[in-house]
Amino acid sequence: IGKIDIGPDRLKWIATPRDGFILFDDGDTPFKLGDESGVIFNTLTQPDLSSDRVSDILADHSGRIWISTDSGLNAMSGTYTREDEHFAVENWTVYNTLNGLPTGVTTALAEDDRGNIWVGTEDGLARIGTSGVVEFVLNTSNSGLVDNRINSLFFDAEEGELWIGTLDGLSRLHIGGKTGTTALKAQTYPNPFLIGRFGATMTFTDLPLGATLHIFTTAGQLVHRIEGIPGQGTVTWDGLNGAEGTDRGLVGSGIYFFFAQDEAGNSAKGKFAVINNR
């Protein structure tokens, strides 16, 4: 047995290093023998499973099961019938390099208080949003992550922080407000934003859906305006100065502010740091 997680329905999900994973039902009587049952998932019983080598397993708040393997991340949803000791799979998705992960070797899982799934891999940390799309990847090149090889993840809901255990130390990522706050604020990743590297981008998340984003200097000068996409709450920026009358090059190091607003007037704002290495 490798990892164990308990879903909102109190079913136990067990990961194994070489033999797939198991649904264990204790009949809601954990101290009484005789009413237990289980369902085994491996590449023979479930051909959609990308590998039998399961490193971590997570039952999220909606009941969806996430299975990290050495050949992709699997997401499964379905219905369990205790009387029949059967789990009917209704949906199965495999995440790998074809749909946003930096590598197929996934090692650790955690869910934050916004319902996002954080995926540790052998080549960085990815976040899958509530829409089921890989939104961005953090690594040593674009963030303060100490090592790309991630072994474990833990989300501290009280402090709003994600703890990241790597092969070369421990990193901490502040995600949101502490328990008891009334509103979820927009977030920027990575922060600080290290520009000057090919392909480096900053991601603004948890914005009002379809909101247009404005980026300003501390003096209030417009740096860039990015049109929102209907139905999406995520916007990316490449660090370029897009305001009229500018040289359109990379912005300089410093503190910047952003403001996002949708057509209904819902808004979000925040600030972030930029480090220009050029």
C-alpha cells in the first residue's frame, strides 16, 4: 500500500506501487468485521488506467478520484453501489504532455479550498482548474520552486498555503486567504514574475469570467490591456509593454498593479512583482 485517501462519502481509496488502486468500503462500520468489500482497478480490469504504478490518489470534494501514475494523471468519476459491490465508471480522463502537464510522471496530489487540483510531477508543479483544464505549470525557471522533482504536497486550508516537498528541499506557496475570509481574491502565478526567459508568462487566475485585464505601474501608467475570453477566468501575460506610445519591449523590474472587470461590473485587483533578468 502506498497512499490512502477518504472521500466525502467515507469510501477509502488506496494506491499501490505496482498493482493499480483499490476502492475499500468498510460498510460504515470500521470496527465490525464481515461487511467489508472492495473494487480493484488496474490495467486489466480498467483499460483506461494509464499505468498500474500509482504514486498518489485523491478523492476531491465533488467525489471525483484523481490517480497519479508514472504514465499520466487519471481522473475518474462514477457511482458506487454497495449492494452490488460495483463501481460504474461514468467519466475517465488522462492528463499528460498532450493536454498541459510538463511530463507524464506524476507523483503527488492536493486540492485547495477553491477546488483546484495541484499536481506534483518530475518536472514541476501544475494546477488544474475547476473546468478541468491545466492552467499553468510552475518550475525552477519561472518561480521560487527549489526543485522540479516533487515528492509530496499538502494544502493548509487554515493558512491558505500549499507545502511542496521536493527532492532538494521544501517550498511553500501562498494560494489564498485564511479560513474565515469572505471572498476569494484573484491570484498571480508565478509571483515574482521572472521575465527575460524564452516563453515565460504570468497567469492571472480566479478573475470574473470574461474579464478584461489592465496592468499598471505604481505611478498609475497603463502597461498592458488584455481582452478577456467569454467564460474564462484566467488570463496570461508575456511581460511585454503593450500600451500605446511605448517601445513594446519587456517591462522593467518593479511592482505592478492589475485590475480586471467583466461586462457586469464584477472586478478583481491585486499586485505583483516583476524581475527582469535582461
